[in-house]
Amino acid sequence: MRTVDLNGKPFHFIGIGGIGMSALAYILTKRKLPVSGSDLKSSNITQRLQSLGAQIFLTQDAGNLEQLSYQLDSQNQNQENNDSLQVICSTAINSNNSEYQAAINKGYSIFHRSDLLSALIKDYHSIAVAGTHGKTTTSSLIGYMLLESGLDPTVIIGGEVQAWDGNARLGHSDFLVAEADESDGSLVKHCPQIGIITNIELDHPDHYADLDQLVAIFNQFASQSDLVIACVDCPVVKAKVKADISYSINPESDANYVARNIVHEPHGSKAEIWENGVLLGEISLLLSGNHNISNALSAIAVGRKLGLSFEVIAESISTFCGAKRRFEHRGNYQGATLIDDYAHHPSEIRCTLQGARTRLPQYQAHRLVAIFQPHRYSRTATFLDDFAQCFESADVVILTDIYSAGEVNKTNINGQTLAEITKKYHKKVIYHPDLSTLAKFLADFLESDDLTLFLGAGNLNQIIPQLLALDDKSLLMA
């Protein structure tokens, strides 16, 4: 069985601009390994990699590998054993991709991106963050804590963070913080020193037949982790996962780490932190919502396990601003505040809106407007009624059509289906299927004291700059 070689052999990423793929490519380029990759268009991510020395192709076809093969042959013509290209793919690359087929025909080693992440996890003292929700914020928060505490970690996550200007950083210590994805079952490949499970909930019905199948994946991950830190507020985790260290925001819990006296303020949250029944002190976060207090508890558990004092931990996490697309303030349209958030599952949407409700005073807002683009036909169909009932904290709900993410619409469902059911539970629901006219609609609809959330994992957030541009035009005409 072929294994990933981190000792000098070149890497080629098919789809290098993806958020997960680019993080891995960044680490390899910073480690001075030869890296190339292809994507369908240029972006700030591909440009950043190119500036670090990666060779970028803006097409995905067999010709890319022909060119790379020629370069390798030229470089190695005087060596007895030529280097073999290692090709990295994500689940998004299907077997019909011509570049993928060319890699097979040339006999190159082909790996899933999780194989490369697994190799990096084995190469460090690793902390892998798994869970259906909260992975990106939790892994970012842990990475930030270690960085601010002077432990200089390597970080690989599925979101961009201002503190290290991207979705990855290369540290000089033995510590690695990585986001470990469960969506395609590849979670079972990872064997970290510390494995974190934030929660377990079915989110990818396209891959898992039922919750039991998903639980089995998490349990295998847990069995391969030297130490398991888990949130026992999740009933599935509490019932099905054996944790070495537990955490909870339930003040009556007997977990190892408990948050009590939680207070949500306009500019964030604060809570008392108890460790095995002993009060450590208070934390203050710039993040809102009970879910972020929970995320912070996992970071505290990691920090304490690594020998950090509570005072150092509390000070480190107090200035963490969050990852991009996690309640990210993108600007204002004529007084209305525009927030971009990745929430795409009913549980995530409910938590995000509840947190947003507590921040209305901060933004001097009176109306909470939720704009949601459903993501995947399979997810929308499976959780249809849950989606319809998750907007209770919003004053207005605006729904678009479904972002397919490449799926075939087997159930003949669309955004209007969700809108009609949502109207049974919410008094103000608007269905606006066409993204091309959404910015203009919002320009007329939004009020100056609205806190407006753009929710979803698709391309809804492209409307935000369009709306801001309309504001610029109105200012020029005034």
C-alpha cells in the first residue's frame, strides 16, 4: 500500500483552490516541498500559494500532468531513481476528471486529501478537532490559544483566520491543530494524540445511511486517539462515546470542565469555568452564543492538558475574533448590518440566530433578518421540517433556491418547498429563488436598523459585495 512521502517527493493538487486542499498545500510549500496544483479559476488562495512558489494551472486537464511529467523527467534525467509525483484529490474530484484519469494512466500515486492530513497528523504532536458542528471555530480557537501562549503551533483548518491571514500556518514547534472532517468517512484515517469531539449529528445523508453508521466512524476516530476530549451536552456523544475528558455548559453537569453563570453581552460572552469541581476563574469571549462558550471549554481542556495555566488560557482566548464566515461582519448597507455565516444545518442556524439575538444592542438593531440558501438537495429533504422550525429567533426569513453542490435532485425538492413549510411555523417568510436579483430586492427591503444574516455553505455570500456596491452607487448619486 502506497503511503504519503513527506521527505521531498513533489505534490500535485487537483482542485488546489478548495479551502481544505489549499491549507494542506500551504503547509507543504512552507516546508519547502515541491507543490503544484490546478483549479478552474484564480483566487486570493491560489495567488497566495503561487507567491510561495507553488506552480498553479488554471485548467483541469491532462495537459497539466504532461507538462509536470516533462519537468520531472528533465530534473531527474541524471538520477537513477526518478521522483514520482504524488497527486492529491478531494471527494469533489470524480473519476471522470481528465486530469485524474491522466494521473492514473501515468501510474502516479493518488491520495485523498485526508491521507495527506493523516500523514501530517502523525508527523506532529497533534490535536484533531472532529464533530458535526463547531469544528472550524474550535480548531481556530485552540490554534489561536497555543499561538498566543507562545507554543507556536502548525494549524490546518477549514476556514480563514485573521491571526494567521489564512486557513493554515506553519509553526516551529511539535504541535499541530487540525480540523478533522467526518463528511466522507475519512475521519477514521486519523490517529492524533488528542482527539476532540464537539457533537455528533447526522449532517451528510448523502454519505451516511443513518446515525448509527456515523457514530461508528466517530468511535473509530476516538479509539485511535491517545486522549479523547468530548462535549457531553450532546446526547449522542454522552451515550455512545467514551471520553477521557468531558466538558459541558450545563451547570448541573459532573463533567471535568463546566461553564457556569454564563452571561451574554452585546459584545460577547463570559462565564465561570470549573475544573473537576474547582473554580478556575472567569473567561470573556468576543464570540456570542452558548455554542461558543462550549467551544471555548474544549480549548481550555486542551490548554490545561498541555500544562498551561488558566490565567494564560483566559488571556489568550479573550482576544480571539473568530474565523471568516463565522458571524463575520462584512459591512453596512444604509445602516443595515450585514453578517456572513456558514451555518447550513438546522442546529447551526438555530444557535447562530440565538446568538445574533443577543447582539442586537451592539449593532443598534431592532429587527433580525435571516437570509438562507439551503445547501444540497439530500440535506434539505432529510431535515425539511427541522429547517422549517429553526428560524424562531428571526423576525424575517428570506429563502432562496437550493444550492446543489453538484447533487442530482432525486426528490424533486426546491426552495419553495421549504418556504411553504416554514410558513407554518414563522409569520414572515419570503421566497426569493433568484440570486441574480436578490441584491436589488434587499436594497429596497432592508431597513436601517436591521441585523441581516446571510446563512449557508453555498454562494449566497456573493450577494453581500453586490449590495455594498449598490450603496456606493447611491452615495455617488446623492
